[in-house]
Amino acid sequence: MRFVVPVQLIEPIDGERYGHGVEVDAENWADAMADVLIAVGSDWEVAEPFRS
């Protein structure tokens, strides 16, 4: 399934948190979230994915 995982910076840069959605193919939302967390690293926070 294809999911969109919302991400945004934890620490603002010039007052902006620069959020966006990352599309990922995964078996379920937990796998989608884990894949994106690994890919974006610790500077970003990840919200609950939704199906695209």
C-alpha cells in the first residue's frame, strides 16, 4: 500500500518547521512510519501516516 507520512523539523530554522509529506510503499502504517523515521533522521518528527 502507498502511504503519505507527514514530517516536520523538530527545531525551527528562522521560525519555520518546514513540514511536508513523504510517500512510501509499505505493508502497513507502522512500517511506513518506521521507514520514514529511518530515512529522515533525528532532526525530523513524524506524524501518523495516511493512505494515499
